[in-house]
Amino acid sequence: MVLKAVTVRSIDTIDAITFVYVDGNGKEHKVGPWGGTLGSDHTLTLNSLTFVTSRGNRYVFGTVGANDTKFNVPLEKGSIAGFYARADNFVSAIGFYARP
């Protein structure tokens, strides 16, 4: 399974998130969106979300605040195998599944 695209809908916060992945048979699947309908789609607290690709490309969504708690989850070995989210009108939580 390969993550193909992440779509983030946002204005000042992350309003919704959608993922597109390709399964082992080459079939594309869209999952989501989770969250609300405000904002604009960007394809590529939770007041902000940053993705850094294996090629070093950096994508920042939402507004990063001076007092935000920052964390990262580096994967030196393995890969991200899937995502999950909790949302109502806004995204409250995002997690991921890692494969060794």
C-alpha cells in the first residue's frame, strides 16, 4: 500500500483531511474526508500540520503559533501504512499506522 495524496481543507485551522492510497493490486482508494466543510482544499490542536517527504519537501497547513507544542515522528526504517482521524466540524486528532 502506498500513500498517494493527502488533501487538507483549511482556513485558520485544519477543517478536514482526506487520503488517497494505492493498494497492492494498483487500485486507487480515497478515504475521508473527516471533518467539516469550511476552508479550501490543499492537496499534497491541531492548528497546524506539517508533512516532510522523504525527498525533503515540506508542506505546512494551518497557522503555527508561538506557544504550540511541537513534536515529530521520524521514521528511519519502515513506512507509514495508514492514517486515522477524529473529527466533527474540525479535525481533533490525527494518527498513523507504521509498518516496519
